[in-house]
Amino acid sequence: MPQTLSEYKPPEVWSWNKENGGEFANINRPNAGPTHDKELPIGKHPFQLYSMATPNGVKVTIMLEELLSAGHKGAEYDAWLVDIRQGTQFSSGFVGVNPNSKIPALLDRGPETPTRVFESGSILLYLAEQFGAFLPTDHKARTETMNWLFWQMGSAPYLGGGFGHFYNYAPIKIEYCIDRFSMEVKRQLDVLDRNLADRKYMVGDEYTIADMAIYPWYGALVQNTVYGAAKFLSVHEYKNVLRWAKEMEARPAVRRGRMVNRMWGEPSQQLHNRHDASDFDTKTQDKIKS
């Protein structure tokens, strides 16, 4: 039977209710700008990343680790943990790098005037163009890569902000909302599965920033590492996505990228702050949390 809810009548003028509940309610607000003054830390490398190992954050750390694996020494970086659960993204320093107060945010201190880069897709494209890597030079293949990069950027809000919120985080389980976003997420998985039916990677045989953008969201979903919804969504149906996700997971740079700025799960899989490749070699908590 359909869930029965009392009809909600929107007020003439909406006002912010701070007590609306939900896991992240304490950091949600309807206005922008900093809430407190605090400068961001600066490390020794040109690239300063301020992030957390959410799917959007993992996109960028995978990219940086892949660049280093490919021999691009100029991609060395410092990654600083920004705990979004504590509202760190609303500090004056972070807002100066990303006025939208969302992770990840990258500051390139290599140019004479430092360049800020925000939005995960923009960061991937910025790094790909700077190093000439993971972005095809052929016009058709490059366009296809951009197609899938922008597909991910446009689709993820339905997965994370829609399905993930109402299925996993919302204080009240609303049948209509879960049904609506489950339908859309399954449609998106079907889109991916059909594309990967005759392609090794999203654009073909070439590994690109499109794969790096999509994997932390949809690869994690089918591998049941986000939302715990693999059974609920019958992800076993998407065999091509599962095959691709396993291939992505097997890449050493992907495994390293998933560890950076991570503060949950097995301690051996957490690297709160990353300043050097040797940081991955330690298993001690002191090093992990340095």
C-alpha cells in the first residue's frame, strides 16, 4: 500500500528551519560566505588540495595519484583533510578557494599568481590539460570524454543528493522520494551498463578522466561501499558496470586515491593528510593522522 502522508502546504514565504533533522543538518544553511576566520594550511608542493574522501573528493586524489604513477613528478601535492561534518568548509580560508564551500578545492601555487580551482570536474579537466594526460587529443574521443564527464557532474546530484539522502540519511523514510530517486539511479546504471557493454573504459580502450569521475560514485555504489544499497538496487543486474568497477579498483593509484583524506573504515585504509608518497607506507596511527 502507498505510504500515507499528511499533505504539505508550502507557506507563502519559505523560512529556514534549523531543526529540520538529517545527518548533515547542522552544516546546512541557505546562505553563503564564511562563518569563522581561519587560514588554510600550506605545504611544500605547488598543488594544495583541501578535501575529504567523499566520492567527489576521491575523483581528484585518484587523478593526482594516476598522474604520479604515469611519471608526472610535477603532480606532487599536499592533501589537507577538510572535515565537512564540522563545518570546516565554511572557514574564511576555504571560502577564499571555493566560494561555494564544497570539497574538493585545489589551489595551484605554481603560477606567479596562485590559481584556485573548484568543482571536481573542473579540477580534473584543469589537471588533464596541464599535464596532457588522461584526456584524448583526438577531437572525437575528447568530445566523448567530455560527454561522460559532464554526464557524471549532472547525474551525481540525483544519486547522492537524491537517492543517497532519502535512502540513507534522511530522518524520515519517505516512500515517494525513495521510489523516485531509485528509479532514476537504476536508469543511470543502465545507461552506464549499456555503454560499457562493448568498451573497456567509458570512452573505449583509453583510460580517461571520465572513468575517474564516474567510478567513485557508481563504482562504489555497485561495490556496496556507499549507502549500503547494492541489494536494494539489484546491482548484480549491471554486469558490465561491475566488471569495469573491479578493473578500476585493481589500479594501485585508485587504491591510493581512495585512502587520501579518508577518516572512516579500517585504520590501514585512512590517510588523513597526504604530503609525500612515503605516507602510504606507514601503518601507524601517528603517521596516518599527521
